[in-house]
Amino acid sequence: MSEILVNDARVMSKGQVTIPKNIRAALGISAGDRVTFILENGTVRVLNSAVYAMQKFQAEMKGEAQNAGFISEEDVAAWITASRHKENDE
């Protein structure tokens, strides 16, 4: 079962909220990082923007490796080796 963290924060006059330290740590967020807010069915999720972007990218690319003929890690390794040999020959 995943850990559930609950914490409160006050909304300031400009709409700013300080994300509690334990929540920042759990999300891997540091000063200067960006966060993404997702509102869905009246619930807001806050995610590390870099993690969210990677999740979206992975979802978009799902199945593309198989479409390109990469079925196993060995297929990928063979392609990398062949690409390096080709680059060195050029």
C-alpha cells in the first residue's frame, strides 16, 4: 500500500501556497523546480513538472519501440552497436 501524506497550507492574497517540506521531499521538488497542477473531477493533483512531462512522453511513445522492431533489450543494444559502427565508418 502506498504512503498517504496529508498537510495543510494557507493561500496567500496573490494565490501563493507554500508546499510543505514533507510533500516537496516526497515529490522530489526543490527550490526553482516547476510543478504541474491537474484538476480532475474536483480534485487537484500536484506533480513535479519534469516527472509529469516524462510520463506524458512515455505514454505518447508507448508501443513505438515494438513498431520499430525493438522487442528486447538485446535488439536495442544491437541497434546502438550498429549505429556506432556506422558513425565511425563515416
